[in-house]
Amino acid sequence: MIYLVRHGQTDWNLFRKFNGSTDSFLNKTGIEQAENLAEQLKDINFDACFCSTLTRAKQYCEIIFKETVFFDDRLTEIGCGEFEGTDETAEMMQVFMQAIYTGEKGTETYQAFIKRNCEVCDIIAEKYSEKNVLVITHSANASVIDYYFKGKPKDYNFGKRIVEQGKFTLIEN
């Protein structure tokens, strides 16, 4: 099973700011979320753990997993370019969604983002089939990883959250 985890809350999450590849820290709630998840997962024996290299994900990982971790830049959140740190309003989200298809405003392109996440998924599929794998990453990454293993649904929506902050979902591998 793949335990797909989204890191806990940061202040930018709390205040609905585009966080992207800006490095930020968990806030008090985010740390409490990690402690709660650690308790939920304490009896699971993981064969591998993959984690984003951004601090908020690494902090989360350090609380819930005490063994060897594969930190991988390919699991970092999508680069939001000029949107980083701005308010994540419905209008700005719509403009952002258009920008990631072309790389406008300094954003990472959606295709590049999907490619790098799928590279990690390829490793998990090849080396850890039918094993317990912990993956700690970000909201957009969780969508790509979920769709990689489950198939892309007809009503695919990149903006739809697959995993809420500080939570996990299970995926058969």
C-alpha cells in the first residue's frame, strides 16, 4: 500500500497564500497534525519512505517516520512563479491554472510537474510493488500521484484536493 501524505498546516496555508516552491515551516497546528498522524501510523511497517525536500514536508516526515528517507526534489510542490505568496482567491486560482499550461508568469509548466512526479511513481511501481510505501508531499503532487496509480478520472480537476492537510489516503500499488 502507498500511504500518500500531505504535509501539515503552514501559516501560508492558514492564510490561503500560494506557497508553491517557497520554503516554509509547519506552524503549531501542522506539528500537532504530524504528531496525530504519527500515532495513527505507528503500527505500520514501511518498506520505504519518499519525501519532498521542502522544509514543511521534511518537518512532517521527521515527526512521523524515524528511519531512512529518500528525499527527492521531484516531490516538491509546483513552482508558482509570480503567484508565490499572493492570496489564493478563486480568481487568482483561475489565472494560475491558465499560467501553468504555458509557463507564464514564471510558473512551472503543468507537463514538467507531472513528468517529475511520475518519475518517482515509476520507481515506486518498479521497486516497491505490493510493499508499504510512505510518500510525504504536497497537495498538487498528491493529485498527480493518486491519478498515476488509480488512473485519471474523466472529471479530472488539478485543483481538487486528494488529501487534506496533515492527512493521508491509501493507494494500492
